[in-house]
Amino acid sequence: MAHIILVTSFKGGVGKSTVSANLALKLARLGQKVLLCDLDFDLGTLDLITGCEDRMLFDVCDAVYGRRDVEDCAVTFPSVPGLYLLGAPFRCTDEIVPEDFAEKLSAICEPYDYAVLDTPGADSVTVAVGARCADSAIVVATHNPTSLRGAEKTAQRLRDVDLPCRLVINNFDAVSVSEDKRTGMISMIDATKTPLLGVVPYDRTLMFAQEKGVLADGDSFPSSKAFENIAQRLIAEKTGGRPVPVLSGVIGRKRKKVLTK
Ligand SMILES: Nc1ncnc2c1ncn2[C@@H]1O[C@H](COP(=O)(O)OP(=O)(O)OP(=O)(O)O)[C@@H](O)[C@H]1O
Ligand SMILES: [Mg+2]
């Protein structure tokens, strides 16, 4: 049965789509069958981020409302076996009823090991859909106080509907934290009142690659190991394996200083 993960924050631009796409990639690289699904209707970006916009002929609404077979709608990636993308409609003309949409989307997710649902940066109807489908949520936040407040509110809202959530700190800048210029990890966990699942460093290589539709696949990306560790932790939870420690490979020399702030 699929484990469905909602990736969200009511704050825009914090890296939800980046985390969704690269987490899905790493889950697939670790041998899982993964459905990456774009619930950011009207402004979806996962086709761009994964470099398949020319091949995405149908979208998640076509699949959910049965206008096309799921196989026709899900884009595959020859270089990443096991990864499938259901993109967002360019312009959504369907009336979305969360209960109904969630039930149909859950059924679509069933044959996969994992489904990763990316959402818009607002409290929208598709977040309500995702919250109904999901088994757990990842709330994404950066150092920025507005993103931390957004993450706190998002996590609170999800806990109110009994959805367990964990924090992924994105764009983490260990050097600035060690120089007292930015909020440290402990303060971010406190501010969001949300347990930590993983930390993704600020990665300029990824930022530029993403503009060309390339994911963080390989050692040339400082964030690659961080995404892999998050994927490994999720798999370990499902299979009872041993998870990678949360700070493994992310902090390096600055570890102690960053951790204590
Ligand atoms: N770890 C990172 N290092 C460097 N740049 C990053 C990182 N994560 C995200 N970015 C960049 O930040 C920008 C916003 O990322 P992204 O589109 O994933 O955010 P989002 O939360 O999905 O935004 P929206 O709310 O608009 O959907 C992009 O240009 C992306 O390349
Ligand atoms: Mg996005």
C-alpha cells in the first residue's frame, strides 16, 4: 500500500516543489515505485523542475476524473526507473470537491510504494485534498521568520485534522548560523513546534540546474545526500530499518555550533 506524503507550507517559495521532486527522485533511486503529483493547480512547476514539460500531455485532473487512463497521464523518466509524474492542469476548469477528489486520488496512488503530493503556497482546496489523502506531511521552512510562522500555522492546521507532520528545513546555511546571522536549527524546530525530518543545505548548483529541468542527482549537488537521507529515513520507517541520523552528512565542521543554536 502506498505511503502518501503531503509536502506543504502556506508560505510560498520555501522549496516545496524542490523538496517534492528531489525526494521523489531519491525514493525511486532507492528502489521504490513513486508517484510524484502536482497539486499546485494553475501554477504547477513539477513538469518544469523535472524537465518533462514537452512530454506532459495530460494532467492529474484528467486521471482523477477518468478522462484518460492513469498510464496516459503519468509521465515516466527513462533515466529514473520507478518515478512517475502526474502534472498539474495548466488551467483547472473542474470543480474540486475535496472528499471526492481525495478518494479518487488515493485510489490512483495505491499501486505505488510512495506518493509525494506537492501543494501551492497557500491554504487552498488542493491542500485540503492532500490532507485527506496523506498518511503524513512534510512542512517545509527556511531560516526566514515569515516562513517559520507559515510552517507553524501549517503544521498546527494539519495536526488539527490528525495528520502527523515533520519539518524539513530547506536552504539551510550553516556558515551564516555559526556567524550568528541566521536562525539556527533548534530555534527553527522550536518556532515551528514540529519535529525534524531533515535538513537540506542551500545549494546554488541545484538552483541553476533546476532552471534547466535537472534534479539533484549525484555528488556534484551539495543537497543530493540530504534528499537521499530523507528518503532513506522514510523507507526505514516503513520497513523497520535503521534510519540515517538527522544531521548525517549535512553540517560537517560547523555541526556542534549549528546544533546548539
Ligand atoms: N536547497 C535549495 N538551494 C538553493 N535554491 C533552492 C533550494 N530549494 C529551493 N531553491 C530555489 O528556490 C526557489 C523556490 O523553490 P520552489 O519553487 O521549490 O518553492 P515552492 O515552495 O514550491 O514555491 P511556490 O510556493 O511558488 O510553489 C527556486 O528557484 C528553487 O530553485
Ligand atoms: Mg511550488
